[in-house]
Amino acid sequence: MRAAVLTEFGAPLVAADVRLDDPAPDEVLVRVVASGVCHSDLNVAVGNLPASPRPQILGHEVAGVVERVGSGVTAFAPGDHVVTCPSGFCGTCSWCMSGLLHLCTDKNRARPAGQPPRATLDGVPVAQFAGLGGFAEEVLVHERAVAAIPAEMPLDRASVLGCAVVTGMGSVLNTAQVRPGQTVAVIGCGGVGLNVLQAARFSGAATIVAVDRAAAKLDRAKLFGATHLVDAGSVDAVEAVREITGGGVDHAFEVVGRPETIEQAFAMLRIRGAATVVGVAKPADRVSIGALDLLSEKTLRGAQMGSSRFRLDVDLFARMYLDGRILLDELISRHIALDDVNDALQSMDDFTGARSVITVDA
């Protein structure tokens, strides 16, 4: 099957004919219909994330149709419509047994040592980003990295559920647990940030401030629930948010992944406020905050994959979309072919849309 393979950091992905093995007893083979292009894929492609093996198939926001299942798989059958998620789980570690599946320490992202690899290129093992490798015509994954969705759910819309939606909405609903009447600021209004905004609206937040440098992103933020807009390229974002809210917000969400914006999020807080870091920073990045601010009972914390129970959350968000309660159509700014993935990655930092989604011919 065709796939876009990372062979060198900073170089374009290479179109290649990758061979997938037969499904192991606990694996599922999925025909990819749509695959979102996320900034995390770019971080791997340019070498910003540690321990990234090569060759590797990037991509992790996948929606498709089950083709085959392993002998031990009972939750899925050929023909099922599914979404994959980087937040797979083992079901037996202490985190899973505590109900915190997103913190699982054994996500089954590769086969155990001694077993043949799931994917090979000219006989050489090919890694799958996040155990998925969605920039391809098919993915072979562990069954616990897959969630079923209603058959009537459009698969291009469904593709963004597995990362952008569960990460953004989950950070509000699960991690921060925003309550009605509270005030919220969101720094970064890309695909994930828009889902933070719409979850804040869904939670009943009274004031929702969107912060970004791109006018097009701020315009879209209003559609997703922002009550106020701050152009961080023309004003001091912290001062603007504090002025709008009369002293600071209850919750600030950082969805950029940079030290300076993390520090801004913390500075935007009112007494007892909480800053939640959703963006993925570089491993060497460090953040500085005022120690005395902690005496005001302010909190700085991270959110991994929106603290999601992804099989439950993906189904919930799909049904909310079908009921007209959340926006997904507006998250997809363009549909592209698999051959166009390099252009999507290379233009990502200047892209003012929300999400590019690869659609694969049936």
C-alpha cells in the first residue's frame, strides 16, 4: 500500500510502497478514508521530538473502515467505521486500572520484541507515528487504538475526532472541568484551539477570549464560541485579557507549545485561576513563572490528549456532531490528496486555516 514515509528529518516525506503484515490476534487493519494533518506530525518531520525512528509513517488522525481483524478481536468486525487515536491503552497498568487511560504506560504502539514488524519497506522495518501511521492507504494498529463511530458519521469529519477534538474539548471538559459562568482565555486558535473554544462555550463559560496573531483565525474563533478577540500581534495579550475580564480569567488554555505563550497564559489568571498547557513544546524548552503568584493559589498544569477516555469521548463527540451540537465541518479548511502532504506540512506555520485533511481514494 502507498504511504508517505519520513526518511530524513527536515526533508520531504517520500511516497513509497509499504508492505503491511497480516493482523496479529489483537490487531485491526483499517482502510484509510481520511487523515488529518496535525502540527505534531510537523514536529516529528523536522526532528523536534526526541526518539523518533526512521523510516517512519507520519499521521495520527485517521478515520476509515475496518478491512480485517485479528483472531482475538471481538469489538470490531470488517465494515465497521472507526477512528484511531494516539491515546491507546493497555487496560492493565496502574494508570489504566485507575481509570486514567490517557496516561497508560504501555500503549501497544509497536509489536513486542521478537515479533515481525507491522510495516516494512524493502524488508526494512517502518515505524508508525503514535503507533498509527495515518499518511497511508491502510493502517495496521492495535485494537485498543481504535474507536467505533456511527455509520452515518462522515469519515472526513470523523478524522479530526481522534486528536484535534478529543484533545481540545477534553482539555476543557475533562482536565480543567470549566464550570458555567467562569471566564476563559485560549491562546492559539488552530484546529485544537477551536475545539477548546467550542468546549468552553458548551460548558457555559460567561466570557471566552480568543488570542491569536492571525486575523483569519480570530474570525473563525468567533464562530466557535469566542465572545472577545485579542490580536496578539498588535496589543499586549496579557493586559488585553486582564482588561476584558476585569483582572484575569479563571482558566487560560495554551495551545501553541511555546514558553512565552505558556508564561502569558499563567500571567492572565485571576486569583485561584488555572492555566492548562495543551500545546506540545520542544523537550529543551523551559518556563519561568513568578513564585509569589503561587501564593494566590494559581495552578499551571498540562493536559495530555485532553485527559480523554477516547473510546467513550470519540463516540460522544460524533453523536454530538450528528445532533448539531458541535461544529466539525468548519474545522476542515481544505481536502488534499496523499501526494499533497508535503505541501501541507511545509506551509503549516503560515497556514491560517484550521485543518487540512487527506482524503484517500477508495
